[in-house]
Amino acid sequence: IKELGFGLSMVTNGTLITSKIAQKLKELVVIQYIQVSLDGHNEKIHNITRSDFKKAFNGFKMLVKFAQSIEMSPSIGIVVNKY
């Protein structure tokens, strides 16, 4: 993908992103952007529709930690919902 001039993005709920997985994603070097989806701006709202806010946010923090030395840019996407 990179040789063809394309970038690669990834969207995840973040709950399975551990230190080990974040390290592996970093080593892939082809991923430019990783977005963790949250169903609201706080734990209460997120957990109404999806649950595991703490796991999702910890996954995001792992991505940030490992992305600091490379060109991968983790972000948070807030899902609009009725809450």
C-alpha cells in the first residue's frame, strides 16, 4: 500500500488494544491514522450504548504512547447519538 502511494487508516473500538498490540501496530509502519470510537464524551454516555469505556480509553492511551516516535496519528471519534 505504501509503495503505491496510499495511506492506511484504521478504526477500532479500542478495547483490545494492549501494550503488545500497540507495539505491533507501530511496527507495521503503514498505518497513518488510528481512530478509537467512543459513543460520547464521557464514561456514562459511552457505556449506555457500548460499555467498556475504560478499556477503550486505555487502548487509546496505549496507541498514543507508542505513536509518539513514528508517523502514526491516533485520534478519538465521538459517535453522535441521542444521549
